[in-house]
Amino acid sequence: MITSFLQSVRQRFMVSCLALLGLLSVSVSALAQTSVWKVSRDGSDVYIGGTIHLLRQQDFPLPAAFLEAYDKADRLFFETDIGGMSDMGLQQRMMMQLTYQDGRNLTTVLNAESLAALNEYLAGTGLPLAMVQGFKPGMLVSMLSVLEFQKLGFSPQGVDAFFYNRAMGDGKPRGELESIDEQIAMLAAMGEGYESEFVLYSNRDFKELPTQMDNMLKAWREGDAPALYAQFVAPMLEQAPDLYDSLLIQRNNRWIPQIEAMFAQDGTEFVLVGAAHLAGEHGVVQQLEARGYSVVQLGQE
């Protein structure tokens, strides 16, 4: 099981972020939009697409607006270096940072309620606690999320991997907004200081995953940003504010200057990040709009 998890992470490190934090229950958008925005200033354009990191075979083809933005782009930027997932040293670095090295383990950091809930969940998977008790909460929840996604037929070949592979084939330059090591460090710190609350919060979400995933995919296709915020981002802010800050606000704020710098470059960029990063007042789209950029959400054909 651990090997399966690590292989999935090497292909797409944050494939389970949406699952481990809480998924979406959304309404139908009346405007037939998609999760792609065209951001412009002074004759320069940057396309920004909200992605789903894991998809099923039946979720293809992707909405036409994504392909339109790709065709117009000279360069693509992803959250991290997807190609670097094949680095042979990555697994060792992950294991060192994502497991406890100081004598602690999950049985010592979780309170009685959280530990009981974890044991109950693991009993249904056939995984003994001894196999995972050395994992830090971020690694534990990510592994369990990947296993749940696999049960539903999802694979790491989502929007990001699709366009990364296409760009490789077409010879389009590719870049990233943060390094793999930055993402490992973020996952290692996830839940630190609020381990019990984090594990309980994630465990509750697993129970609703099948329905939530269907609703999330529908919302993503329809570009329903208000619903993404109301049903996904807002609950995270209310129930897990530390997680909201580290996963969304801090990273969005680091990305904004990098995206702004793209407008000074020749050509057009297509930036692909998880859909949750584009929703709400702290989202990348609203931040750019507040800074005076023209923002237009692309519609479906």
C-alpha cells in the first residue's frame, strides 16, 4: 500500500489535495462557463485554468476552453514540476520528511477521539495502524485519499498530467510555480499542531467522497466559482482555518507575483492550478482583478 501511494505521488504529488480537505456540493451554473479565465493588461494575456488533479476515463474529453487556451499559449506553468516526479531521490526525501523522525507517532500525537476514528476507518480498509503510525498526518491523509480515489476509478492522469504530456509532445516550454521540495515541506507541515482535528476533518470527508466527487466535477466543468467557494473553500475556512491559510492563502500569495511577471514577457502563458485556488476573495482570479487586470471567464462552446 505504501509503495502504491509513493508511486502515485511521484506521478502527481498533490493528486489528493481536494479529497483530503473536503469536496464540493454545488448547483448548476446558468451561464455555461468553464474553469478557464483570460487575464489581460496592456495587450498581454495570461490564461488561468482551474484543474482537477485526478480524473476518470469518462471525464474526457476536457472542456473545449482548456484546449483553446492551450492552443493560444506559448508556455505552460503548473503548480510544480510534474516531470521531476520521476527523480529517483524523491522517494527517499519524501520518506524522511513525511514520517516522524523524533520518536513521535500517530498514537502519541492524536487524541482518543481521533485515534478511535482512525482505527475504525483502517479496520474497513484492512490496513493495520502499525503500518501507518509513523506517518505524519499529511502523508497519512494523502495516502488514504489516493486509496479512496482508486476505488472510484480515478487515476493521476488528470488535467495537469494531460497538458504536461501534450506540451512535451508539442515541444512547448513548461514551468512551475513552486518546487517539488516546497510541496513536500507543505505536506509535512500539514496538520502540525492540530493533528487530531485534521484527521477527524479528513475522515468525515471520506464518507461522502463518491457523491462529493461527482458534484465537484460538475461544478468544475461549469466553472461555477461561487459554488466552489461556498461549498468547498468557505467550509475549509470555517472548520480548518490553519489548513486554509497554509494550503490556499499562503500559496496563492506566493504565486501572484510570479503570474504578474508573465505579463512582461513576450508571448502568452497558460497557468494550470487546482480549482480551489481560483475561488473566493483570496483566490488568484479575484486577486488579479483587484490589482486592475481585466478578467474574462471563458464560456463553453
